[in-house]
Amino acid sequence: MSEIADSTQLLRTAARAADEKLGTDLVALDVSGTLYITDAFLIVSAENDRQIASIIDAVEEALQTTHERTPLRREGRGSGDWVLLDFGDIVVHVFSIEQREYYALERLWKDCPTIDLELPTRTEATQPGAEDAQ
């Protein structure tokens, strides 16, 4: 498997874990043509600090269990509104909605192609907050 294919598998595992914890607006960017230190970014939004922590824990567990990978570096755990997990091949960014808008990584890396995460489409009943609408 090529390096970007390996990275894509890591991304998809991380994205499934984040999606299961109701992370929103998941975007994967192939930065391999621009950066030499990593292949891809996964960007995820979360509603609050507790959800950010839950997503981070789920991503770490999924990559450890499935790919025997642990983060090389973790930044922002205490601040709560932006946590970064560096797995070498991929970097996972989990933001509060406000911080994601402020830093706008997608805009900074707009020239990089996106990677299809192959996530199942959520039905209306499984959307975050769907139980509140009933």
C-alpha cells in the first residue's frame, strides 16, 4: 500500500470514531503535496469541551486498537476548545465550533484536495439534537 493509502485508512478509522461520538462537519485534506511532515489533516467540530474530550478519546482508542498507533504528540487537551493529535502520517484537529470558524483551516488549506471519508450518511433520526426536535 502507498503511504497516502495507509494514511487514508488511518483517516477513515479516526473519522468513524469521531462520527460515532457525534463529531460534526468532518473534513479530510490531503496535505502531502504541500507539507513534508504529514500526509493529511482530519478536521472535526464538537459542541462543547466534554464532546471534544470524548471524540479525542475515541479516536485514540480506535487507532490504537485497529492500527496499533498512538499519538506522537497531543496539544490543547487542557484548553478544551481545540485539541490536536499528531499521529505522524495524519493530524487530527478537534475544534469547538467557534474556534473552527476563527482558525478556518479549510480556508488556509483550500488548495489541497479533500479525501472521501466514506462515512455513512446520518438519517434525520440520528442527527445530533434530533431527540430535541421531537
